[in-house]
Amino acid sequence: MSESISILLGAGFSVPMGYPSGATLNKLLVNCNGDDFGFGTGGELITTMDGKKPDIGYKTTYDYQFDFCKELIKYFHETRGYFDYEKFYDFIYEEAINDKNVEKIAKPFLNEFDTVDQFIDNLNSIYAQLIAYYLKDINGESYYDNASYMMGMHFHGYTGILNCLYKLSQQNIIHVHTLNHDLFFERLNNTDWLKAQLCDGFEELGSPYYGKLIANDRAYHARLERYTGKYDKIFRLYKLHGSLDYGVYYGTHAAIATPENYLKTRYGIGFHDLKKEIKNDKEELEYEHSWISYHADFLKGTTSKIERYKEPLLYKTLFELFRQNLKEAKMLLIIGYGGKDTEINKMLLENFDFKNKPSYIIDPFPEKPLIELASKLNSTIIKKELNIVALDDIGILT
């Protein structure tokens, strides 16, 4: 099975499952007041079972940093007349430090030990966790570890496209590149369409990395997957902009914390208490504890995220594979992507042979940027919902 097909998924792919579109996420962030969550002493976003705001007896430094972030979102929205969660991150990363109004906004939340620069530096962690908090499906789920195997050939909102993917996989390797941070596509692995034939370059066997799992007031070490770059199944997933469950392990070398590898967390574990199994001077196994506080690592922003495309630990590899897969693909399928990411568009045009190979874009309501991209790629736009896309729409005849 040497031939392959490349697929690019955008946020629109997850919308039928109830995940927020970009426009919906913008509204959620603008209206966020923090009434149903708080921040713990380690900087982690925390919730309660009853949905009420957690009360640990006092406000943490991170609660004050969230208050600052909330006011900064309001400031961005009011001064520009709109809010875009990607552009807001660019503002944090590139402009906030030089904006005198930001200093005024921060002052009410600072104590005698804090500085405005520190609050701005810490916004990345706070803001990333806010975005992750809202990335949930219609049932309020963001992890699918407990999802049962779905037998049969019906999946509400997705039956048509899943039938197409199943048919394509009979004779081809399917390279799925997604810009989404959610875990919905991974959930599809446990169905009669993908049949557990999905891999993403992460492996658990042999991993020396562990997270802390608390269950019934007891703590356990749970082995975590780490990125090895091994892709050996029919469906191969490349999360180009990171994921809700991706994080970096920092090893300590000569008293300096150095990024070492990307890990995948599990439901209930997070990134706040990671350990690595090592051998000491006596060749005895012991745990190395990473003291850096973590949050999920995914790319944000419109311009600032491009700088991370060349990071050697993970993203450089993923984008090299993306370009190579496009060059080798006999067909390109784009689903739920708005065509607004200029760097992604550039990679599509430079690496896929659009003059000699077919490409299809599935979007029931394509907007101008996507229509322009379709024209450049000589793509056929399929104006159908994912549920009713048929095999012959993308040139597959039964």
C-alpha cells in the first residue's frame, strides 16, 4: 500500500460534534467572568463537581493574573471593536509590553513582589488554559478515554465523510493533518470506520515518563506516551498546531531546565507533576521530578505561532512530514478549514501538485478566503454537510 492521500482538517470538522467555531470561541472568551473555575497554587485551572467557583480560602497569584487577562480581553475588544482569540495572543506576545494602557490595567492586580512584565509573561499559561477550558463537545466532554467502541456505520453528523474515509483507506495510507487542538478525531479510532488503525507518532511502551493520577484519595504513577515519530498504521495523525493533551517535559541538566520531549497526558493527570524514570550513579532506577509548572502546549496566534513551526522538539518534524506527505499524495482533501492561515496556504500551494492531481474542499458555506484558495489549488468545492458527503462527490465510485 504505497499510495497515499493527504487530508487537512480545520475547526469546522469538529463543529458538528458541538465544539465551538472560532466565532463562538471568541464570544465565550469575551464573556468569560470566571464564575465557574479558579486557579490553584500551582497555576492550574481548577473546577468543582457542582460547577461552582472553587474556594480554597483565598485568591492565588494566578487568580489575580486571570483577572488581569480578563480585563485585557475587554480592553482589546473595546479598542478594536472586535475580538479574535488568535490576534489577541499576538497582542500579548508582540504589543502588550509596550502599551502604556496595559500597565494601568495591571496595577490593581499586582502585589509588592509582582511586576507588569511578569504578569504579561504569565499570560500565556493563563490564556492557554482558558482556551482549553472551552474546547468541549456538545456533552461537555474533551477527553474520550472512556468512549465505547462504536459498531455499525452511523455517526450523527459524520456518517457521510466517515464512509468516504473508510473507502479511501482500503487502498491508501491516509495522512490526516489537523489544525485543531481537540481530541475528537482520536475518538474516531474506536469505531468501525478507523478500526483502531490510527497512530500519531506517540508511544507508551518503553516510555520513562509518568504523570500523577489521583483516584479515591490515592495517588498513582501513570505511564505517559512520548513522541517517537513512529507512524506505522493506515490512518496517521499530525496535529500541526498541537493538542489539548500535548505538553513538554523539562529535564534538569547542570541545574538548568531543558525541554526534552513532548508527552501526551491522560484524563485526570495534566502536566503539573511529571516524573522521569532514570538511573542514578549506582545504576539504580529512581524518579527525576520536573519542577516546572505545565499547561497544554498548542500553537496560538496568527503570526507568533509561525515562529514555532521551526522548533526542533516537535513542530519542525510535524511540518516537514506535512510538506513531504503533500508532495507524495495522489489526492488532497480539505475539510472545515477557512483558508485564512497564510503559512498553511503557502505550504499547500508549494508542495501539493495541484496542476496534475485532484483536490476537494468540503464546506457547505465557503467564504471568500476559501474560495480564493480553491481557485489557486484547482480544487472542487463540495457544498455539503459532512453527514451527507457521498463517495462520488470526491471521485470515489462504489
